[in-house]
Amino acid sequence: MISHDPVLLQESVDALQVKPDGIYVDVTYGGGGHSREILKRLTTGKLVAFDQDSDAVNSAESSDNLILIHQNFRHLKRYLQLYDLIPVDGILADLGVSSHQLDTPERGFSHRFDASIDMRMDVSGSLTAREILNQYSEKELQNVFQEYGEVENAKTLAKKIVEARSVQKIETIDELKKIAEPVSRSNIHKYLSKVFQALRIEVNQELNVLKEFLQQSLEVLKPGGRLVVIAYHSLEDRLVKNFIKTGNVTGEIERDFYGKYTLPFKLISKKPILPSEAEIKRNTRARSAKMRVGEKVEVV
């Protein structure tokens, strides 16, 4: 079993308002912490859990109430249709990287270790961070660092990477750190975290996946069903906030010909729900977490 301390465990599962006979989805199974808590509250109900990481799937515990799907959650609607489980009563998404992924050096997610720069959540995927660093143009690298990591000196960093790879391919985390560290003007650990975040998002197409998932969640939830999302950085949280508020990731309300509109969700909390100081002290991964909850409105 994968070791993982689930963030906002009670708060997120409580927000789902689990009914014993309901149908729920955990789109990021990971170490199974949130799923186990949901399963505790089910009797005849079903939990559908998604994870694209084979490590998570292979270590998962079995349960008569659990359907585990080895897929990216961008395929949410397709697989719920396959199992004839639409509509569902609630959906939970704990975004970002799992503790297991961060703590496994060879996965290449953390700058704490030296390893090959991989960063694939689905190890069968073709694109790695290594290929991005060695194949993307200087402008493409700059865009990745700016858009997905809000990295300072993104242009300079991209230039230094291109210069370095012209001499020797960039293969390892330590090689990337040697290039990035002189470019940083601030805390080096925070700087590297932003660089690694940007590469990880590009490798796994995380923001595109999140957009697809959010739209599908609205389509598969029943009226009164809850959407609960835990995000870890501003790019994710902005999309989630906009979608729950307006039904659109841009945050723009879509009106009909007559200027009328219907908001698809009722906000359960106007402000994001944050971990307690005690949880942050116990689990540092929780420090940047923001949870948002929406309840699907019945259209009359």
C-alpha cells in the first residue's frame, strides 16, 4: 500500500455529504486515503476511483463497493457511461502530485533527489520533462516557465537551458539545478519548485485535463450533487473557482439571447476551505491546499 497522508480528509469527505446508497467518484485515488473514508460511509453505494499511475492502481485495496479505473480523469464521463453510473451523487478531486510520487526519486518529480528528469504521472506516456528540456525551442521553454510556473527570469532560464544542451543533453535533476540556480534571484528552493511545477504541468497537460474534467463533472452530477476540489497552486485554483462560480473556467457568465443566465452551482463556501494549523504542522504538503465546494443546481 502506498503511504500517503490525505489532505483535508474529513473536511472533503464531509463536504460530499455521502449517502450510504449513493454513487461517488474519487478522480485521484493516489494512496487511497480519501477513497477509504468514502467507502467507510457506503453500504450499498458505489465508489468509482480513477488513477493513471500504475503504482497507485497496483497497490490499491479491493472492496466490493469500489470500481478502480486505471485512466486519467479526463475520461470521467466515458467510463461512467461504460459502467452505467450516470448521474453521480458527488465527485472529489485532490489535484497535484501524490506524496508517493514526490518521494520516489526515479519518478523525477522532486528537486530533493538526483535522478532522471521524468515527471510522468502515467509512465506509459510518451512525453517526459527530459524531452521538453532538450527539444523545445527557447521561446517554447520560456512560455512553459512563465505560464505554468510564473517563474521569474523565465527568458534567461530558457536561454541558459538551450546553451547548456548545445554542449550536452540535460538528463538529470542535478544538471537542471546547476543551470537554474545561478538564474534565481530569490529563495532557490521556491524557485526550483516553480520550475519543476511548470515542467510537470506541461508533461501531464494538467490544466487542459482539469478543464475537461470540470466540464464533464457538471454533465455527470445529479442535481444536488457535490463537486469537491482541492487545489495546490493558483493556476488550478483559479480555474476551479471560476468554474464553480460561473460554470465556465474563464469566469465569464454565459447568457442566452435574452441576456438571461443560470448559474450551475450553489457555492457551499464563498471562500476556500483551508487546512488547520495542526494539519499543516503534521503534513507540510497541506500548506498550499485550497478546497472549493459546489452543489449542482436543479434547472427548472
